[in-house]
Amino acid sequence: MPTRRTLLRTIAAGAGVTALGVVGSQAFAETASSPSPRDIDLKPGSTSSNVAAMQYLLTAYGYKTSADGYYGPVTEESVAKFQGARGLVKDGWAGPLTMEKMLDSDKVAAAEGWGNGSTVRAVQTLLVKLGYKMAVDGDFGPLTSSSVKKYQSACKLTASGTVNYTTWTHMFSPPEKPGDGLRKGPAVLVAQSGSGLSTWAYDCGPAAFVALQLRMGRKPGKWTDVAHRGGAIDYARRTVLRMTNDTRGTGQIGDEAGVVDGFERIGVDRARTGGFDGALSAVRAGGVSMLGGDLSVCAKWNGRSTGYTLHWIALLDYSSASGEYQVADSSSKYNKLVWVTHSQLASFASAWGASVCIK
């Protein structure tokens, strides 16, 4: 079982989890304002890579804050001090107006050779969240500079290598991309129950793996139809994901890299680890994801009652109209797909937040 400290270190490195926040006065006031190009709204009580980056920026401004990714009372106090010094409502909520003040300043216009290590760590934390591989070490060297330029180019910004206000806002809240046709196949629930596998209780990872292959229009190895899904789950488990008989090995919670390797073995080159933020972003952009979290939370969506167990689910689609995500949960009691909200997924992922994103 991972400790809270381990989870938060993972989050600070880029595997973010966003939890439910509380309503505050400034959040309402700031939502009415629309800083260009996107709003950024970080909520007390949440945990994410964005929070860790903001904490680094608070330290850069002289409000020393531990960058653990958790928006707790100490961070609220630092945000309130920052707000008070700039004539904002001191409610501790880092809404769009507060973030605009924080990001639109020469003090954080970082570039190669930038001397403030806390600002650089904020940049690197966000780059890691966005899929760029680097150490969060506070050194704005050639690797960080080239990554910033690549991201600016990808967002059709001037590839200057300087993290100005516009680049900051894009990094905190990336623009949505239209779907590229990745979801070509049917949305199918590949349930573990009734699969005929003696070890089915441990095969949430392989079941989600098979469900994602189907959604991408691919035929999984040994797949015939949903009634005979056990063969495909077992094939994925023992061959593609290379799991051992005692269920230890790739494909399990905590081994996201092994799942990425599995996708690469079947010719999918767009799979990567990404945490909670990355998982939902990939689905909104037209991709699919596997998301790890607490079985006892998602069991409530489908009429079950169970204790805490780490568990994989598959995210197959997104509805912009309702803001809900289509989930294939292999532990489902009713053997059907469900549509769930961002908040429900955040609660599920708060125990772990690991994911494999394909976009």
C-alpha cells in the first residue's frame, strides 16, 4: 500500500490527482473574469501537478511553501499572503485573477540560465505533467529550454524558450485538441466476472487493456466475442503484459511503465504515463486511457459494495454536452458501461492517480 508521502512525491513529479474543492468567494468573483487565453482555477483541498507548480511559484515570490502537490492550509495561507500584497481578496483560493497576477510578471519570465530555482522547478513540473522527460532539479538548461520550445511550437506559440504569461497559461491549462479518430472501435465492457479465469479477481489491468484495444478498433489476441472474453484477458495477461502466475509483474497497479510497454508491443506508440490530469485530458482530446484508483469508490457506481483495493478502469469516451466520461469497469455488477463525472473519477483516483494515456 503506498504511503501518502510516496503518493505526493509521485504527484510532484507529474502524476497529478485533482480532488474536490470547496466553494469560496474569490472563485465566484474570478470565474466572471476571463484572463486570456484560459482560466486557471486551483482549489483548496486538491492535489495535482498544477498545485505543486504553484507552490514552487509562491516560494519564488518569497512565500516559502513545500511543493508537495497538496493544496492544504499552509498553501492557502501562502496564497492569501500573495493576494493581500496585490490587492486581491485574501481568501486563499488561487482562481484566475490570482493566477494571472502570479504568472503575468517579469519575476517568473523564466528562460535558459534563469537563476531562480523555484521558478524553474515550476516550469519543469508542468513539462513533466505534459509528457516531457526531465528531472525537476531547478536547472534551466538546454533540455528544459528545448522542451519549452517544443511545447510552444506544438501550441502554435512563438518558440522563444521564454516562459512568458501565455506559455504559463498553456502549460497550466493545455488547450483541448480535436479528436484524431483514435476511437474507431466499439465501446465494450470486458468484465472479469464470468471470464472463466481462475485468477479473474486480479485481472483488472488486462481487462482494461483489452477494452482499450477494442475501442481503438484493434482486435486483441485470442478475442472472439464478449462472451468468450477470458481467452483475450488471459492472453494479454500472460503474453503482452508479461504478468506471472502469481499476478506479480507488469500490468498491475504501480507498474504503469509495464502497461505502456504492453501497448508498444502491439504497435501503439502513443501510450504514456500521465496521472489523473493526463488521463482525462487524453480522453477529452479524442483518445482513451486506463486510470488507477480505489475499487471501493467505483463499486458504488455499479451497485457493488467492497473494501479498499487498487484497481484499473478504462476511460473510453467523453461527452462535451454532459461533461461526463464513459467508463468500462471490469468489476461491474451489472456488466454495463457507465457515464461518470469528473468529481467521481477524482474521488476514485485520489488513492493512487496512476494512468496510461493514449492519444
